Amino acid sequence: MMSGNALRDLNTLPASERKNDSSSKGNFTKTCNGNTIENVEELQKKNPSSVCINGGETVNAAVEGANSEVEYIESENLGDLEDVNTCLEKLLPGLESKDWVLVVETLNNVRRLSIFHREEMHSMLGDLIPLVVKSLKNPRSAVCKTAIMTSADIFSAYNDDLIEFLDPLLVQLLLKSSQDKRFVCEAAERALEVMTTSVFPMSLLPKLQPYLKNRNPRIRAKASMCFSRSVPRLGVEGIQEYGIDKLIQVAASQLSDQLPESREAARTLLLELQTVYEKSNGLSTTIPEQPEMNSWEHFCQSKLSPLSAQAVLRVTNIAREGLVIGS
């Protein structure tokens, strides 16, 4: 069950998240090996005097010196820790710090522990996840993106052990993947992909389903994509156990959604469900004398409204005709 705060987060994207990072004059982006981002918006506001750098964006000289470069390190490039016990002791205080540079460093240590010492950190998840969520909400892009990357590494390490802590992470990742700051949005999309490949779909799908009806169309689209990616991981037996009738109703409802991402995710899911249904039906001898009663068309018409069934059959028939023509 989502909290009222989580629902408010999802239904209203803050104005700060609707602004495009690259178009904001208050931001200065500096690259180093393609991975370094500096956000100096707040300090620039405090001291408007600036100098020109590379003939482009302007940045205050004192601001540049006052900010540390933040390098976003990919998971495969993270090294192990020298002193694991000391690092574990400093995790929670580091994440609670008001020093954003220390927060970023601590988040990267959480990532290292997830990769190299998952068992040692496991007992801390209940205290750790809320602080990662706090960093996800941080208006400073460097902190937010590092927290997103941390979420992805936590998903990879702990899989289903995160189910009881998943809701607040999922809320924030859906929000971040739906905003206009491209480098934050792309990182959140990757984290959601890791989530769908790491968390068992039988547990994940009920968590995703409420977001498919969110009033924010971008949230619905991201949730639809996650849902569509998760279902095939159930396998034929898992889909039957979850309820193919429930899944077809979910997919049908997304076919008429506002955004093309939702509609495409629905089409992908419907084709998967059709394949599973026909494969299962091919093994069935329930009504051998009435094969039409076991057909995909009959199944759709029996589980959906006439209009929804028509829309679903149009999608799956077009795909089938395309396969026949291409063969």
C-alpha cells in the first residue's frame, strides 16, 4: 500500500524537475573523461559575478574552486574497500551528512559494499534504504544521480530481499525517469531495468500495477515498460499462475493510453501473452471437439469488453500477418 506522501510525489512533478538541466543558466556542466558533472546553481545564485569559460557558459571563479568534481563510476569499475568494518560504521552518518560531497562518497561506498560485501551490509538495509531515498530526492543532481546508480547496484545485490523496502525506491525512480534532466532520467531508466531483471516478477508486478493508473502519463509509461519487461520472466507456468486473464486486462487498458511508450509496452505484452496462451492451448485437450472455444480470439472476447477485445485482436492479428508475410 502506497503512502499518501508517495502518491503526492507521483501525481505532481516539482517545477525544479520539469526544467531542462542543459537549458538552465544557473548550471555549469564540466566533463572529465565523459563522466564528470558539476552543479553550481546554488552558489552562483549567492554570487552572481562570473567569468566566461570556453566562450560559453559562465561560472563564478570562486564557485569553481569551491566545488569538487563528481565522477560517476560505472559498477564494473568500482574497486573493493580496504577497511570494510570502518566503512560500515560510517555509512549511516555519511548518508545523513549535510556535506553533499561526503554523501556522494558514502553512496559510492554503499555501491562497493553491495558488490563485494553484500552479506555484511544486509542487516543494515532497513536503515539504509530510507537514506538512499532521501538522496534520490536531493535537488543536487550529483547526489541524485549517484543515489540512482546506488539503487541499481542494490537491486543487483539483494534481489527479492528488497521487496519490503521497494515502494519508496520505486516511487522516486519512476519520478526521476519521468523528468527532463536527461542524464538523471537515463540513469533512472537503467536502474528500473536492473530492478525488473533482479526482482522476482511474482513479487514485483503487484508493486508496479498501481502506477499503471497514475494520473501522470509519464509515470504510467515508465511503469508500463517495467511491467511489460517483467512478465516474460514469469515463464509459461508463472504467467498461468499469475493469471493470464488478469494480465490481458492490464495490457488492454494500456493500449489506449496517452503516451506511445505505454501503448508500445502494451503491444509487446499482448504478443507475449498470445504466444503463451497458444502454446498452452496446444497442449490442452479440454474441449477437443470445439477447438474454436480454445482460440485466442474467443479467449479475448470472453475476458474483455467488445471494444477492448477488438483492439487487442487488431494488434495481435497484425503482428501475426506480419510474421506470415515475412516468412
